[in-house]
Amino acid sequence: MSGEDVAFDMIRSSIVLVLSEKPLHGYGIMKEVENRIGKPVNPSLLYPFLKQLEKNDLVRSTKKPVGQKPKNIYELTTTGRELAVRIYKRIASMVSLAIEPNLSICFHCSCKIYEGGYREVIGERELVFCCVHCAQAYKNELSSTQPSEETRERMLE
């Protein structure tokens, strides 16, 4: 079974991603995941999943003293960290798929605009800019590259 097969859903992926930040004991993992996704993690899901990760050499556990008694602290292995990177990339591509159709591109600086932007009609076209400053800079560049009315008249003589 590959790492991707093991971390196939949001909660399992979240467990791997939380462990990519720091080693934690089971209760710490449950609290971190719950804080981030707003859904509690059932211990009956967490501990078998951690065992599965350990079996697949994605996580290692060590007993360390926490408070009054030793607890298993779970930490990603190098292979587990590689899995976390693949999960982050998968999430990033899903976010891009969701956001990309809603993006506009600033006509002047080419930055991506998620919402709003500044629209102005220049010539006969409505152009989208990220801000009024880019619109003004674009108009300044246009006027410096196009001959003035006076120059155009002289060129026709």
C-alpha cells in the first residue's frame, strides 16, 4: 500500500500534515487537527491510522515523558515527510483548480487578481487592472509611446 493510499481523506491527510510541523502525542494530534478542520478526530480512527503509518515506515513513535507518565510521541520519517509534501502539492493543485477560473490578470503588471480589481475603459476596450496606480502607469506608458496630436500632424505634412 502506498503513502497516498494510506492518507486518502481529509482527516488522515490532516494528521500527516500536522505531524509534518512537529512531533506530537495522540491527544495533541487530535486537538491540532480538530482546531484546523473544525471536526473532532475519533481515537478509533487516529490510533489504527498511526499504526498503519508506522507499519509503512511513514511515522515512528518513541515513548517520552509528558506530564506524569510517558506517552508515545509520533514523528514523521523521511518517507513520511515526502508524503506530506505530496499531500501539500495535491491540495495546492485542488485549490488552483477552484480559484483559477475566477482570476483576472492585471493588464499592466500581469499580477493575478482574485476579486475586484480596477476597471477602466481605455480606447474602446474595458481593461482590468489590479489598482488605479497600474491603470495610470499603463496610460502614462501609452502616451509616451504614441506620438502626440501635434507630432502626428507634423508627420502628415
